[in-house]
Amino acid sequence: MTSDVAMVDAHVHFWDPTRHYYPWLCDRPLIPFRYGDYSAICRPYLPADYLADARSHHVVKTVYLEAEWDPRDPIGEMNFIDSLRRDTGFPNVAIAQAWLDRDDVADVLERHAARNFVRGVRHKPRGSISAKDRGQTSMSDPRWRAGFARLRPLGLQFDLQTPWWHFGEAATLARDFPDTQIVLLHTGLPADRSAEGIAAWRAAMLSLAQCPNVAVKISGLGVPGAPWTAAGNRDIVLTTIDCFGIDRCMFASNFPVDSVCGDLDTIFAGYKTMTDAFSADERRKMFHDNAIRIYRIDD
């Protein structure tokens, strides 16, 4: 166990559905989810819970990702996160909720940018649910893109969650806004682990990696009905590093969401085992330095 490796967890969620409204956690029946039944995580998950899960690892800082809080009140989520920061010191920085195609986007983005711990936003683009029936996404919608154009002048970046079959549009977005930092989430969502599916995912990752303003989080690698294992995810992780390079890859837990597939010790220990062959400097970048730089954590 390499517990002495200082880590920045680049993607965590904290929530309390007993006090606040998250449609996907609070409403019944639960919505369909790529990991299957997630009822076990429909409970409070706060920094103390995370630190208990991560106790075997040297996590020094965390990046909070919006948790699909009540969409009517994106500012309220950052009020909650601000209170957690004051009470616990975690998270260090946050990616907030924003709806780039809504009428209130200018006001919401300006209010997010005014907080010294908010680094950017996430708005999952609408798209197709499979590679076979792919169509255009929000990333091609002029109204959505007009909202996206507001990010860089406010000093905000963008966390992009979209499946690999939409990476053509993602690359166009990245090229059209070359000064906006984009972070691809959850390793490009390689859910189809067939040889054909992995080959198509790899080609899409190689193409998107040609955009220098795109980095990637290695996270979200669960497979429905199967335990999370290093052996099962090794090729995905190493291929991602090969595509994007050492300086644009970050490791993240996606906890507590990925607890549906594996415990945090298994996931973090797996990342460390997979990267044993890399130099100490390379591992320090992927586990710590890249997230500090990309999310400007010490600013």
C-alpha cells in the first residue's frame, strides 16, 4: 500500500438529502442509472464520511462537483458547500451547477464567479443514450454555446460529462473556445467493454486529446453487476494516460457514487497499483500536482 502518496481527490460529492432536495436522490421511483440500483447512497454523505472511507490514503485536498441539487436553486448548493468549508475545511474548491441555456445564466455565473472557491461549472449536455442512435447535443445549440462563451471572461472553466460518441462535438467546442479549460469527466464513460466498444472509445479519446485545453479525470469506471477491480480497469486507465499524457490526467473517486461499485480503498489502491511502473514524478502529477494546477487549488 502506497498510502504515503499525497492525493488530491479531483471529484467528490457531499450531500444531505434529508435537508436539501436532490431530485435523483429524493424522488421515487429512482431514475434509471448507469450503475443500476443506487438506493444505498440516498443518504447523507458529508466530509466526515468521506474521510472515514479514505482513511487508508493520504488525501490532502478535494474538488467538489455539483450533485444535481434542486435545479431551481443552483446558488443554494454553493451556500451549502460554503458552510461545509467553514465547518470542516472540505472541499477546497468546487464546480457549481449552472444551466447554460437558461435565461438566468448570466446572473448565476456571475454569482458563482464571485465566490473565491468556485472554479467552474458543470451542465451535462443533452445527447443520445447510445452510439448507434447518436444525434446532436446541447454543445451544438447556439443558446447553450452563448452561455458557454460567458465562462472564460468570468475566470470559470467547464467540467464536461458526455459519452465518447459525442466527442466530435466536444472537440469542436474545445477548438472554438481554446482559452476555456475543459475537464472531461469519468474517463469518457467507457461503459461498453466489448472489444468493439473499447476500440471506438479509444479512437474518440485520441481525437479529443488533440485539443490542448482538455484534461481528463480518471474516475467513474464502475460496471453494473460487477465488482470494481484493478485488473478489470487497468487497460482503460493506461489507455487514457497514453491518450492524454501525464500532464493532463487526474485521479478521482467519484464518491459516494462509485461506492455502488467498490469501496474507496479498493479504487484508490487500484489506481496506485496500475501506476506502479511510472516514475515518482509522474505519479505525483497524476495523483496531486495536475489537480492543484488545473483547479487552481492554492490560488
